Amino acid sequence: MTEDPTRVLVVEDDRNIIDLVQANLLVRGFDVVVSRTGEDAVALVDSLKPDLVLLDLMLPRVDGFDLCRDIRSDSSVGIIVVSARRGEQEKVRALNLGADDYLTKPFGVDELLARITALLRRSRPVAPADRPVAPLTFGNVTIDLEAQLVTKHGRPVHLTPTEFALLRELALAPGKLLTHSALLRAVWGPGYETATEYTRVYVRRLRAKLEDPEEPALIATEPRAGYRMSLPYDGPSELAPTL
């Protein structure tokens, strides 16, 4: 049985960009769907279940930032923002709203394909390890790497593939300082080593979903260096170690 082709939803109004992306993805076996206004993008994500969305921010009838938020609120689909806006503020805003990556125009086909490949790798199930890894418990949070399931107080926590990939790196090295560059290489891939806005935003997203204000921090920040996951523990939260 052959696998279904990888489906990419392109939300873009620039005919030249559409032609460039569509031609290069089709020849590589991708299934490409195009939304030129973005008005139907949320419905297309819901009905077609694409593997990835390429999202322009400057659309004729909808705000690209709002659309990014709306897509993310309903789906874990990978989102790469493709925009002519080059400011760090725009990039951070898009990441905060749920984008997994941000690619500025103009861009080369090789760079686009590399980013698509990296995001698809994160969003697809990881092959089981040769030796099963037991679930890890950090206070009220349990991370089952084999099942790719995270629970807090026994209830499932919805994480995007990129959020889970980052949490996985941290959880597998509890107590160890992981630098920004190491995390960026492991989660986003080569070439991202200086893009510290990615780690800052995504660690903040993990904290918002997993930490409780009255409990010890799950992820500690080492200023200008990186992050350190707390050590696993199974006892009552008031006995949890502090960093």
C-alpha cells in the first residue's frame, strides 16, 4: 500500500510565489492546495487535514496574524509563516500565536524545502527507541515519550509537535544546562543556532501550559546561556527540589 502524499496548504495571494512553491512541491510529490485570500483557510485545515501550512501574513481580506492564531487554536498542523515582514517583533508575534517557523521573502527553494523537511520531521511520530523510556514525572507533570503524551494533574495537555520536541530535549537531560544553540539545532535544525527568539517564545509557551505559579519552576532560565529542566521527582509537590 502506498502512503498518501504529504499535503501542503499554501495561503498566499502573490501569483509568483504560488507558482514557485507549487511547481517545486508538486515535482517532489507533494499534494498542494492553495488559498489565495485566507478566508477559507481554517475550513480547509479542518476538512483536508494538511500536514503543513505555508502562511503569508499580508493577505487581501484577512489579517495573517489572526489567521495564524485561529488555525493554531483548532489544529496542531505545522505552520511556517512566509512573509516580507523582516522585523523581530513580527517574528516573535507570529511565534507567540502558534507559528512553528518564520521564513522571510525573498527566499530560495532550497531553504524552503529544508524548513518544510525539518518541520515535518518534528510533526511526525518518532520511532520507538530500542530501549523503552519510562514516563518521566516532574511534580504534577508526567511526560510519556513513547506515547508522546503529556499530562498535568493526570489530565492530558495539548502540545504542538514543536512544543513537544522542545520538551523532549529538556526532559531527557534533567538538571543539565542546555544552551540556546544546542536546543535550536536539536529541535529546529542546523542554521538556527542564533535564532534565540525561537527558544524564548517556545519555553514561554511550555511554561504557560505546564507550570503552576505556586509550584517550583519546571524549566529554569540560565541568563544568556539557555535552560535547565528540573530533576524528576515523584513525591508531593511541597517536597519538590528547587533550582
